[in-house]
Amino acid sequence: MKLWGGRFIKEENSLVNQFNASISFDQRFYRQDIHGSIAHVTMLAKQGILTDSEKQQIVEGLEGILTDVENGTLEIDPAAEDIHSFVEAVLTQRIGDVGKKLHTGRSRNDQVALDMKLYIRDEISQLDSLLKNLLHALLTIIESNLETYMPGFTHLQKAQPVTVSHHFGAYFEMFLRDRSRLSDIRKRMNTCPLGAGALAGTTYPLDREYTASLLGFDCATRNSMDSVSDRDYLIELCSAMATVMMHLSRFCEEMILWNSNEYQFVELDDAYSTGSSIMPQKKNPDIAELVRGKTGRVYGALVSILTTMKGIPLAYNKDMQEDKELVFDAIDTTKGCIALFTGMLETMKFNKEIMEKSAANGFTNATDAADYLVNHGIPFRDAHGIVGRLVLYCLDRGIALDDMSLEEYKAISPVFEEDIYDAISLKTCVEKRTVLGAPGPSAMAKVVVEYKKLLEE
Ligand code: ARG
């Protein structure tokens, strides 16, 4: 049964019916729709717009529908136009004419705006707790690898030695920012649109602040036209999720490289790898690749919703129904990716010896050799040139700076003494980097204390 049959003489075309309907995807928020309706009638009764007995019957009816949908005795009718019509139709079937009073002082425009906000609020908290789990997994790795040396890269060329803690700490920071973005969005969106009606509010003496407080909103929205046509928070959420995915994708790209036969820095667990149908030796990082791949899909949602919104005149237009499938898919994808990635990380093994060996070659200590000269009074630019000559000398012979004899050093600069070997050892190179934010284990240990506190909040 349609909510709007009165003005029509003809049935709509059956394809139109299908094209227009949203029940296949908006049934997701049946719970939010019912909770919103319960708050609405509670407010209507408080304002004397409904009697207490009417409110009682409607609330009981709605609670019954909720229970029955939840336990599977009431199936959501796929032929209904949307979840709002479905709930109202079942309510009226069950409790009779009083059910028709539910929609007093309300429109589907403010109703859908409300439902979506309630739904998104729950999803934001789920996304947040998944990110929190990921941060815990990262913290475990960070804490147990303060002295696991590895090369740090720029341009994917070995640059200076760092530690696994430090490298993973960079990702910790990214996902921390992602959480704070989510919490900003949650704060900004937490205003209640109910009572905005179709676009111009209503003449009923609604207490909008009361409804807002019943539903856990900070306040009611201030402009009814904006209330029914604001989808900013969905755009912000898609943008935040796109950023989460970008971070995951970079991380996946690195783990794919590190897991390759060329690097062998890590080994992904069997449970998070797949095989090849033809090459028996293969163990592929498909999960990491899929997370990297699905990033495009979440970016797509962001661009789609921005594009959908860009030409819509005030106030509500049906274009906005398109927000749901996009956002739902982006949320499902992002949640799935965070969860899988976390599992992959928790089970991944580090080949610490290989990482350390890799850090020890490739002249990652060249900067420290230059710093040694600076500490002995040579201006940095000259020191840079001298070490450049050392590197060239080593490259010719296929050796590392650590392998040169003191005579060879002195031949290039007499400033070098026996203590050069200690100054450029991998351990010294990392340990001496104690400035805030650097990989030195003592600096990193202080940061870890902060990380722990942040996760306790
Ligand atoms: N299914 C609609 C949506 O998702 C609900 C609002 C319908 N309002 C209307 N005036 N047709 O946007």
C-alpha cells in the first residue's frame, strides 16, 4: 500500500515502482526507523498532540514490530516502497486506525534524514572500535620491536636505519588521526532533523529539543530546509573512510613488498594468504592486494556522492536517495578491510635478521659518517663530500663503510680515528637518534607511553 495514493488515479508503471523503491537497501535501518518513531510519538503525547493511550498503543505496536523483525517472525516485504511505508503499514494492520496517527507532524524527508543519522552514528562507533583494535595490534608490534633494526627508505632507496617500532609508529599516527576525524564528524552531525517536516517545519506545537534528547542528539537542527537536504556528514564520512583506505592501502603495498621473495622482511601467515591454481610454489598476499584494490571503491563513493549533491536545489530531492547504497557499501568495505588487515598484521612474522642485515648494507650509515666528521670540526658540506668519496671507494670494491681499514679511511681524510667504527655501527646510528619523534629506542619508548595512554581514553 502506498503512503500517497489519494491524489493519483492511475497505478504507477511497474518499472517505475522498482526504480523508485528503496526498500532493498533502506531496510538496513529498520531499527533506527522504529526508534525514531517511538521518540516522535512520545514527544507528540507529551505535547498533547496524541493522547497517552494512543501513544501507548503505537509504541507497543512499534516495539512488537521491532521484536518480530529481529526474531525473524516478521519478514520485511520486498514489495514495499521503503522501510518507512513498511513499518507504518504493518503498524496500522496490527493496531488499526490509531497507527495512522504515527506520521502526524512528520514527513519522510525528515524521517529519512533522522534514520540515516542514527544509522551512521552507530556505524561511526563501529568503525572507531575497529580502528582501535588495529591500533592495539600495532602497539603490540611497536612495543616488542624497539630494537629491531631495518632500513628506512626514501624514494624506495635505502636511506637511514630505523626500527620496526618506528616504521609501524608512523602508521599508528595515521590511524590515530583517522579516529579523530571520525570523532569530529560525529560531533558535527549530532543534531536532530526530526520536526523539519517536508521542508518547512510544521504547525503542530512539537518539542523538537525533547525528541532530540530522547534520541541522544546534542540539539535539534536550526533550519528545516537544511535539515532535510544536508548530506555533508556523509561526504565527510566518505572522505574519512577514503583516508582510512588510503592508509591501509599504503600499508598493504609495503607488506606486499616486504613479503616478496626479494625483501623477505616479513612472512604473511598461511591463514591470510592464498595459493595458485597452476604454480604449486606460490603463496600470494591476496588479502593485502584486495584491501589495496578496494580502496578505489571507497574513493568512488566519495566522488559519487559529491557529484550527486552538486546540482540539487533546496530542499529534498529524490536524488538524495542515492546516498544510501554508496555510503553503505563504503562502510561495509572499510569495516571489512580494517578487520581483515588487523588479523593479517597480528599473525605476520618478522624476519628480524634479514631486516637487520638489509639495514647494515646500502650505506644507511653514510649520514652518520658525515656527522662524525662534523663532530670533529669539519663543516657539514665538506663532510658530505668526503663521505661521498668513501662511498664511491666502497662501491668500487663491493664493501661497506664498516669494512674499510683505518688506513683506507685516513687516506681519504686524516680526521678519522679508531672510534669511527663505533660511530657508524648500526646500533649507534639508531640509538643516537634520541630527538623527539626519532627511532632511537629511548625516544620511541617515551612515545609508546603516550600511545598507551591514548588507547586507554
Ligand atoms: N527513500 C527516500 C530516500 O531515501 C525517503 C524519503 C522519501 N521522500 C520523498 N519525498 N519521496 O531519500
